[in-house]
Amino acid sequence: MTSRNLAVLGHPIDHSLSPVLHAAAYDVLGLDWAYERQDLTEDQLDAYVSTRDDTWVGLSLTMPLKYRAAEIADVVDEATALTGACNTLVFDHETKQKFGYNTDVAALASVILDASREIAAHGVDTGPVPASIAVLGGGATAVSAIAAAARAGIESVDIFVRDTNRASNAIAAAQASGVLATVHDLSSFGATSSSTVTICTLPGSVDVNLPASGLAGRTLIDVAYAPWPTTRAVTWQAAGGDVVSGLHMLVRQAVLQVRIFVTGAAETVLDNEPHIRTVMASAVGLGELFDAGH
């Protein structure tokens, strides 16, 4: 019998590797915690959250639930307040409060920084980070990517979306983060963008118009990871660019979630955390992270 319960919620959710990641971490920590998947739509979230009993530690949220989760939370962290998106809920059963966190921002910021170091190591001089990056998509993960770019020290973002009339959340996040944002139609990306770092937050099934060559020295951070590689990742590499799969972000944000669930704070390092990170990465087939220090 398990002592505590957790789950990842979303729609669809069958592809999620969060249960694998969290199970690996709790096994190392010696915790008999159960972590399951639950397919839920936005209109089902409130009822589900309200019926969690005292055995429930918290929840991980993916799309389309991140915005509603932020509204449900009684107290939110800075990243959630900035983006309006929450991917982690924690229950305080004594006070009956729900605490909301966004671990995507810190995870993506560290991936951006490490990708920038990799670019510099290959002889492309962008300074510590590029002055500007491109973000493909305008949903909750794109909003977190913009906040992450600001945290990494990037000054401006080109946002490419399928419908330029639906970029208001992304623009608001850029303004709140102090980042200059310019919105473009997604179809123009291949012809107009020259960013050395591009973050694609679109579903893996969405195709992007990419150039057939000339991407040497440019990196695509594709948040998709199942199935992998995406068509756009294959095209990007064929054109000479480098690709970072969404597993890098996934593992990093999951480590922060485990910290929150176990210690109550994203800043509190876990006992034996380097080993935990290695085990979590290995559990999803990722040989190593860029930099185990993040």
C-alpha cells in the first residue's frame, strides 16, 4: 500500500513520461509514492482537484490544464504569476490551500544557457547568450519559453504563431518579463528567422517551413519528445543544425517538481541529487544532460 499519491493530468496524456521520471526518483529516495496518469479536460479539473484526499501530495499539469491550474491555486510562485501558467500543484491539507508552481521556466532557462554554451563551443560567437531567440507557438509552454529567455538574459524574442491574433498571452509575458517581442506568422519562419537558438513549443505533429540548408551554428530546442524525432527535428539536422529534444527540459522540470513534492521548495536540493538526476535521465533514454549543475 502506498503512503502518498501524485498524478500528471492532461489531455491527451498517454504519451507522458512523467510517471517514469517520478517513479525513478522516488525509488532512489526510498519513498513508496504512487504517481499515475489521468486524462482530464479543462472542465473536469476543478472537480478532480477538490476530491483529492489527505494522501495526495500534489499534481503535475500539462496542456490544456496549465492556465486553469494557475487560477485554482491559492498561492503561486513568481514564474506562475508572470506567465499565468502552472504545471505543478501542491496540496496543504492542514490549511486547505493549493500552491502553484511553474517549473518549466527555470528548466527551459537552463536548457537555453547550455545550448548557448554548446553553440559557443562550436565557434559561433553569441556572447553568453544570443541577443535574440525565436519561439514557435503561442500557448502556455511558449509563454514559459519567453519568461525563460528573459531569465537567461535574452533581450528580444521573435514569436512565430499559426494565428497572429492569438498571441496575446505570449506578448503579455514578454512585456512582463521586460523582453522585446515581435509576432510573425509561423509560415514565414524559414524565410525570415536567423536566430541562433529557436525554441519550438508546438505539438510534435505540427510541421514547420524550414530551409533546406544553411542552419549550421543554429540550434533547435524542440519541447516535443514523443514520438521522437519530430519531422522538423529531422529536417533541421539535415539542413546542418543541431537539435535538443524536449527530454532535456522534461527531466529538469521534473527534478524541480520532485524537490517541491518532497521538500516543499524548488530551491532545496535533494539528498544525492546528482545520482537522482542521472537515474531520471536514464529512465527516459537520455544519456546525459548538458550540465548536471542545473
